[in-house]
Amino acid sequence: MASMAASSSSTFYTNLKFATKPNNKASSLLRISLCHNNNNHEDNNNNNSNKNNLNRRELILRSSEIATVGAIFNFGGKKPDYLGVQKNPPSLALCPATKNCISTSENISDIVHYAPPWNYNPESRTNPISKEEAIEELIDVIESTPADRFTPRIVERKEDYIRVEYSILGFVDDVEFWFPPGKGSTVEYRSASRVGNFDFDANKKRIKALRQELEKRGWASAETI
């Protein structure tokens, strides 16, 4: 035990550096600097770097796991039966009570779910287009507008109706566009998540992004959201 203590003491004092600094009021000051402080600092930097790399790897792994689980358990669910143009009265479906849906069919007083319709031939447009041309413009904007990591896929198209599925990690949002007959150049729409209670405004942000791109082509909105 004595030899071990002596060895430990010898190692400790070997790593110490002594320096003296002249002082008019005292003969000298003894300063002790521990050399292993620098080594500890380097070790901490290495540990932090390893932790950052580990966190990035964990994030990638967890994202892959979420995607796999979403595919296995089909988080997107099946297509709701109430999608499409309702018959009485003709309109798109209303939203459920959850806060992950917006629709032009809602009452304007419903600030959570209401969204204003669009007009592809507003008064400010100098070169009016046909409904068919408007549908082509809308499809082009859907396919070219960044969708906040969602992937859009047009799954249904009729002469006055388009339905798009926006998917991410197994989750699906249904977005519908309707060109109602007898309402001039009005376009109504509905954007809703299939599951969950909240969407962190994903549907509103999506519709806003599409509207802003359409406005560059001459479209207009009754209001902004």
C-alpha cells in the first residue's frame, strides 16, 4: 500500500509545474498549474462530439422506425366515406370537431375550420381563363409547390373535382378542390388530416402556400388565412 501511495504521489507531482513571479512586496509567489486540465478539456470536447454524432444517428434511426411503424399499422387509415361533393346541398364536407381540418363549406364565424374560397378569374385578372385551364393551373401548382415534406399525389380527377393525398411517414391528409357549377369562377376546397386531433396548422400552411402560388398566376382569394 505504501508503494502504491508513493507511486500515485510521484505521478501527481510529476504533472505539476512550478513557477515563481517576482514581487516587490514579497520574495516570490508560488503558482501551481495542473497540466491535466488541458487533457480534461480535450476529453470533454471529444465526448461532446461523440454525443452529437450519437444524437444524429438516433434521430435518423427513430425517423426510420416511425416510417416503418406507420406503414405497418397504416396510420393514414382508409379514405373517409364522406369525401367528395355532398348531394344535399351540393358542397364539400364539413370538418369534424378536431383541429386538423379547414373547409370553405364551414360557417365564416368558425375561425378554426373556415377557409375562404378562391376565384381564378377575379376582376383584377386581365386575361380570363376557362375552367379547364384553371384546373391545369391548379394541378401544376399542386405538383410544383413545396409541401413541408409531404408528398402530394393526385388520386381522383373529374371535370369539376380534384382530390389529392398528401402523405408523410405513413400519415395521410386529404385535400379536395371543387369547381361548383353556377358559381362563376369560384373554387372551393377542403384540407383535412385523417387521424389525430391537431395538425400544428399543417393544413392551413399547405393551403396558404398553394394560394400564394396561384395568386402569382392571377387567382385571388375572398380573404386570407
